[in-house]
Amino acid sequence: MDTRQGRIAYQGEPGANSHIACNETYPGMEPVACKTFEDVLSLVERGDADLAMIPVENTIAGRVGDIHHLLPGTTLHIIAEHFMPIRFQLMALPGVELSEVKQAHSHIMALGQCRAFMREHGIEPIVAADTAGAARIVKELGERTTAAIAPELAAEVYGLNILARDIEDAEHNTTRFVIMAPEPLEHEDVGEDAVTSFLFQVRNIPAALYKAMGGFATNGVNMTKLESYQIDGSFTATQFYAEIEGHPDERRVQLALEELGFFSTSLKIMGVFPASAARYANR
């Protein structure tokens, strides 16, 4: 598809980090805000948007758990990934000084990632649904003692002034996004540095996971991610999400996936996409 036009859906309010990720990766597309991740996926599945921007993990907060529970039911495919450094700004109404601020609204994870700054300035954390929504709340309240911790774009969207920049505790704070589309990429569009992502469930037999993973080792396929999730409230039924380096058309990957299939009750390829350069930045 032509990514110089079209619509890309994200979860959150205008000015959220996902909104910024859309602007960074597909500046020619129209970002569409959605209330929930389900809404994002449904919008693309219905054809009312062309792409979905989905956060899947953060270097501090870990994985975005809700996403992986939605993946088995979606018809979309992962076609790209994007790594975005997360920077938080303290923002308030125009004319407010930092010394006036007594409370700061933000998402609970953002508040947790800015503890040192708030403790230093005696600012009380107030939990909001998301970071950009916190900026909207501050605008609507109109109180000089109230601020928001949000991305810089939120200050622009809601007409707030930034009182302090980059107040996060850790400089390495980074969120990884995946971009999903109705159709998978063709092999020639993926390139040499391919990543294959998939969901699977192992059979309920002793050492099933160990045996399922053996094919990747014996065929020289590097597995970069393996995460487990309980299914339907069961303590014994487990679903796994995995990512490997390589394309399913490669013989070594084919052999590894075949062996995985022997010990699994289900296997679903979620996407084959080019590896971002940021993936290997710290190797």
C-alpha cells in the first residue's frame, strides 16, 4: 500500500506516544485515535483504517499484556516494528510556574517512571487513563496547581506550556511498537533481515516445550523472544508468543517450525517483517 496516504489507527487520545509513533513512521498518513486496542484492530479489519500502531513492550514496564490476548483473534498481520524512546514532559496552563504545581496527572506507568522528579519537587501523583488524556484534563480543570506528565505533542494539542523536559528516571526508556495490516508482506518486501513472529500452544505431554524448542537450536535459528500466557483462566493451558530471526521460506526455519508443529496443538504465524536497526543497536 501507499503509506504516503491513508489512515493509521492507534489507542489513546491525540498527543499520546502512539500518536507520535504514527507521525514518526508514516508521516503522510492520517492518525486515528481509538479508545481501546480492540477498537484499533477492528477499525483496520473493517477497512476503515489501513494500518494499526500497537505498543507491545517497554524497557521499563515490560510487555503490554492486553495485546497478546487479542492477537489470536485478529486477522491482521505484523508488517513492521518501530522502537521509540519515551520522553515525558511536565506541562501546565500558560503562565504557571513550576513552583506552583502541587499535583500531576498521568498514566500510572508514566508516574512510576518519573518518581525521582516528583519527589524532588514535592508533586503528588494523580492517576489518569493515559498521558495525553491527562493533558486534556489539566486544560479542562483550569487549575494553576495542577499539571500533567505527557509527551511533548500533548502540550501542542491542548495548548499547555512545558515546565520541565525529559523528567523520566531512566534514559533508556523505550517502547517497541508493531504495525499491523490486513495483508502480509511479500517475501521480496521483507528483505534479508527478517523477523518471524508466531503464536503456539504445546501439547500436554512431559517436556513438550523443551522438545518444541529443540528444532530452533539444531537448525541454527535464533529465537529472540518467548513469552507465555495463561488461556481462559486455566493454570495448565498456556499460549506462547515467539519471535525468531529468519523467514519461513528459509529451509532452516521451515525445519524448525515443522518440529515445533509435532509438539504443538496450534501454530499461527502473526507476521514476517524487516528487523528494525534499533533491534540490534546494543549488540
